[in-house]
Amino acid sequence: MTPQKVRWKGQSGRIYDYEVHPIGTAFNAKPGNYIFAALSGGMWKACYIGQTENLHDRLANHEKEPCAKRYGATHIHAHVTRGGEAARKAEEEDLIRLHRPPCNDQLK
């Protein structure tokens, strides 16, 4: 079955396409960005936004998962990001600035 796709907008206005997966999904060992998300009133809400060199290792036992679940997260939105660490970090920061997820320490 093909994962559902959703679009997230950053503060810059740029649109990022993500695939939706239940929390607990085993990801491939690829670099990418991810969002722990909760469905609220038919809209996705970001609980935590991050980036990693290896989606498989990072999401297998993420330290922010308990916080994200407290805010209602049931899914991880993820995609492989090309362009290296700088591109992943720029996307992460763009999304955090607009969505202000409650579990991101960058906001405190």
C-alpha cells in the first residue's frame, strides 16, 4: 500500500512533500526530515520536527517520541532529503519557525 502524502508549508512559503507513516514504522537508513504529527480536526499538527543522517536509526527509539505522543502524535511524516546536512537543517528550521511544535527545544 502506498503511504498517504501530505504537504507542509514552511515560514518561507516553501512547500515540502512528506509521506505519512504510523509511529513504529521501520524506515530505511537514508538521510531525511521527519515530523511527529497529530491529526486534529482533520488537520495535521506538528508535535516535533527533526532531521537526521539516518531515518532508521534516529526514529527507532527517538527521545522526543513520548513528548510527541503526549501532544497526540500518532504518525511520523518523513521523506528523504537530498542536498546534505545543510539542506536538512534549513528545511527543519523553516518548518519549526512556522509550526512551533511543542516538543522542539529550539523554541525554549
